[in-house]
Amino acid sequence: MLDPTATAIITGAAGNIVAYILNDRIDELRSWVSQTFRRGTEDQRRASIEAVERDSAGLAHGQASEAEVKSRWTAMLAAYLTSHPEAKAEIGAMAAGGGIARSVRIGSQHNHGSGVFIGGDNFGGIGSRESE
């Protein structure tokens, strides 16, 4: 039996999973599921990815309701957290606001000299910066 805090975390995470599906952020959700369920058995990992696919298709085609999908994810996350309590932080991050941290690389490139460059000849050095 999970404590009330863990139950609240799981419920919040399940709700945000539904939101990711509804907002067509399936690739990000797959990434989060792969990362979060990495400690699980092969069956747990496969079932979690299959659930993303099934639930996204079900919601898109009106074959599942948001409440049904949230209920399934609540049960799946509860079972996983019971067997892998070390995943609480990752599930908590999803509950707190999405839990998917992405970094974006922004770069610029300037070329000089002879050669074929996309967009024509460019001059300068190569530089980049990272932002979130």
C-alpha cells in the first residue's frame, strides 16, 4: 500500500501523461517512459511503451476517454513504484509539471574559403551555446 503522498504523486503524473498525449507530445512522453521504466523488467518496459502507443491512438480515435487513460496510468505507475521506489523522483517530476527536461542546442556556423557551402560562401568561425 502506498502512502498518501505517493498516491498524490502518481495521480498527478498520470494526469500529466494524459496531457502530453492530448498535446501531441508523444515523442517526449516515450522518452520519459523509457527513462523512468528503465529499472523495470523487460515486460514492464515493453508494457509502458505499448501503453503510450495504445492510449495515444485510443484518445485520438475516440476509443478511450481521458479518465480511462488516467486510471490505467495510475495503476501502472502505482505497480511500478511499489516494486521500484527509487523511481519516485522521476514520477514526482512528471507530477510537478511534466518532468521532461530537454536542452536545446543553438549554434551558428560561418565558413570561409573555397568550397561548396549551403546558402553560399560564409565567413567567420564556428560557435555554439546551450540553453534550456
